Amino acid sequence: MKFASYWHDTSAPFDKAMTGPVEGDFEVAVIGAGFTGLNAARVLAKSGVKVALLEAEHVGYGASGRNGGHLNSGHFASFGAIKARFGDAQARRLWRAYDDSIDLIEAIIDEEKIDCDFRRGGKLKLASKPSHVKGLQAMCEEIRREVDPTVEWLSRDDIRQELGSDAFHGAVLSPKSAMMHMGHYVNGLAEAAHRHGATIWEHNAVTGRERLPNGWRLTTPTGSLTARQVILATDAYTTETFGYFRRRMMSVASFIIVTRPLTAEEVAATLPGNRNYTNSLNIANYFRLTPDNRMLFGGRARFSAASNQKTDTGSGQLLRQQLLSIFPQLADVEIDYCWGGLVGCTQDRYPRAGIADGVIYGMGYSGHGAQVSTLIGKVLADIAMGRSNTNPLDGLTWNAVPMHTGKPWFLPIVGAYYRMKDMLP
């Protein structure tokens, strides 16, 4: 078993990063080479803006290369909950942002010729308990009525055609949802940004920033550059250099295991529907087939702000137990990959994008960044070029989390609370 991301291990890494020291004067400097930062750099470079991108590790190192490979439409919250908080117009704008981002991803893949196994397979949100059925049915009807008439309710008998498990009691089907190979996509985005003229440095964390009369100086281990504007796209991997954002966002670890390739018979016995799947527990699991028919199975196996081989090993064992509780027929199937990564969560689980603390920023995706971060990258590029009317998150206040300085000491307490709720009928 490899303690590495399947997406990283099965894609060719970006190989056109700068090899010399960080230097130069730029119109915009982007920090973070995930989906957000790379698409911001791509859009800026295409528009003729002189742009640099600084990445602390390698392209796609963070959540963009460590996620479950789902591009799910809509928001995690019910449309009614979003509407009650933000009003009808803002709620519709937020909801559409997730669908619009999937459409944008599809358009970029076509435009930039990125081979990443993109497919509109749809998503099932599965009722894990009989008591969850009524609420999910109501949510389905509300979505159909208000924002997406393509959504359907599947009965327990219906989902027997979708997956080989008796663990679920019904499901909401969202046909617009998609999937892809995240490693191929993130490296393809980097290639596109470079091809359009972006200058990319890997292995250069921003260790300092200095306000200048006409912008910023950003310092890294190999040198420094100046830029009129800075875009911060580091999400859960935001460092103390940008403490304003660390106080407003909690880094939570998420973990994934991937099996060996399944045979055709094993696929037919487990996931014949070949969609994205999530369950309805508070500490939820998500799963799908990879392009080479491996079972990918993930979740927040433990509430922690750490991801390393020790935590990944223990969490991988818990995930395997959860996998087998749903698909006992996979008991003899080996696990080939196990990894973890950090998710940037806001207190209310809504992402944020705009201008604060002297920088343009987009982050706090709260576990749903794979689908919306590409769109937010374009939004940040638009802001840098003076266009602020494309931001679906404009106007959302973002207060610091009480008693939080960047290290979420309270996560074990939160995890215990949600585990207890999941144990109830």
C-alpha cells in the first residue's frame, strides 16, 4: 500500500516550473497552485497580465490533488437554508455558482485539451437511516421546485440498480454532477497557465510580505518578487504569514483509501451505476470508481488538523471498516493507496472570496472546493482586473472564529458530538 495520493501517483507531474531563484516585478502574484490559483493565473495570463505563481510544494499538492474526485452540483446545505440566511437572490446566485463552475471546468478541459476523464455521471446522496428519508425527500422536492428540475428521488428499490448494498434507504439523484481525474486536471491547468505566459515557481513558500508604495514584496527561500496585487489561494494550507485568514478558517483533515482495480464482476456487484456517492451521516463517507475501476472511499475518519503517515494509517483502517460495512463483498480486495489532506472549513461552511488584509483571496471551501474553486479562480482574476460583478460570494461577512488562532484545538470535541449524533436512530 502506498501512502500517497492516487491522483498524484497516476498523473505526470508539471515539469515546466522555474528552476532559478524567485525574482522579478509582476502585475499580479498568485500564491497557491491548486485549482483556484492555477485558473486565476491562467485567466490573467490569457488576458495579457504579467503574472507569477508561487507554490510552497508542487502543483496540486494540497486539496486539489488529495480530494475524492467529485464535482457535485449545488451546495451541501438545502436551498431553503441558504435562502433563509441570504435571501432569494443571493441563494440562487450561490447555488448556481457550483453548477456554473462544473460547466466552466468542462469548457476549460475542451479549450485547453486536458485529458482528465471528465464525465457527467451524476451524484447520489444516500439516506443512511430510515429517519433520514423524509428530510432528503423534502430537500429533493425543494430543489426541483426552486432551482434544478432535473433532480430526482430514488426509492430503496431504485438504488439497488445503482449499487450492491442494502445499507441505504433512498437517495437524491443530481444528474448534473460530474467526475474526473484530479491529477490530470490540475497538472493540465498548470500547463495551460504556463503556455499562456504565467511564470510558475514550485517549492517556494511565501515566508514574508512587505507593503510597498505600489504593491507588495513577497519573500521566499530562494528570493523575492514584487507585484502590484496579490491573490491568496492557499485554503487549508494558509500559513501564519497570513494570520487574518487563519483566524477565520479551520483546517480539518480528510482521508481516502483506494483499492486495487476491480474486476468487471466486482464492479457489477458494487457500483454498477458508476456515479458519485455520498451518505447522509454527519461524519459522512463519499465514494466512486476511479477511471481504472478502483473503489475510492473517503471521509473524515477522525476529527484532526493533522495529516501524516501515522494519522493516515489509523484513519485508513477506520475507512476500510466503514467500506466493508457497506460493501462486505470487498473483504478480500487489497487497498493500494491511503492518504490524507487538509480541508479549509469556515464556521458556517460557506466559502469566501473578495479583498481583505491587502490581498485578493478565495478559500474556505469546506470540503466542496473541487467543484467551485475553478470558478472562484476566475472570479479572483476578474477582481484583479477591476471586474467585481462576477463574485457570487460578494458581501458575505467573515468574522474570526472565537478563541481560534489557526490551530483548531476544539476539533476532537466537535468530532465526538457528531459521532454521537450519528449513533442515534
